[in-house]
Amino acid sequence: MMELATFVFLGFIIVQRLSELVIAKRNTARLLAKGAYEVGAEHYPIMVGMHSAWIVCLLFLGYDEHVALGWLLIFVVLQGFRIWILGTLGGRWTTRVIILPEPLVVAGPFKYFRHPNYMLVVAEIIVAPMVLGLVWVAVIFTVLNAAMLYVRIGVEEKALSALRAG
């Protein structure tokens, strides 16, 4: 039987991810209307599939697990980092690689890190399963995410380099 804390935790992840897709879709449309363009669209469905599989694993394997409070506290801290990132990017935040021919954001966490959103996702893919004691889910999806980020960051950096040179 699912504990209330587990239910709230899993519900939060689902609501958060679905709301982010809505925000990302809206922001993407606005950016494209401003003259931005997408790169790496071919890997986007794979990334969405991977993240969806991660959530499905959390749901089906973690629904009857107890919440580990230490890991939950780390997850809560990560949500503060998420708010900082999204607040800094505002309407420029999206789940796709959208190149806007304007200067990059260099405020907030971007002042200290090149790809703070990717850092956050790496941490969440590890920490969320650990909240539910799902070590192997954290390991498998960390490896899959590393492969995805290798492709994604490469595509993004190539496009940004061309933009700077061009």
C-alpha cells in the first residue's frame, strides 16, 4: 500500500514534469516566433522517452517504498536550484535546444556554470530514485542520461559556436 509521503512525492514529480512540458511548449513557440530555431530535434523524442521511462520506473517500482528523508531533503534543495534556473531563464527556458540569436544568459546560476539545467537533471535522475531506495533505477538512468547529454550538449555547443562565429 502506498504511503502518503510516497504518493505526494510521486505526484509532485508527475505534476511538475507535465507542467514543465506545457511551459516549454509555450516558451518554444514564443522563441520560434522571435526568430529562434531548433537544433537536435531528432534526439528529442528519445530524450522524452527516456525521461518518461524513468518516471514509469519510479511509479511502478517505487509506489510501495518508504521515503528516505535524507534523500528527500536533497531533492527539496534541488527544487530550489530548479526555481533559480527557471527564474533566471524565464521565457527562454524550454526542454528543446532552441537557439536564439541573442546573447546567452549569464546571470544567476549561468554566471557560475555553463549548463546548470543539465547539472540539475543529472542530480534529479540520481536523487529521485534514491528517495524511494531504487538504487538500480538511479544507476541505469544515470548511464542513459549521460549518453543523452553527450549528444545533446554536443549539438547545443556546435550550434552556439556557429552562432558566435557567424
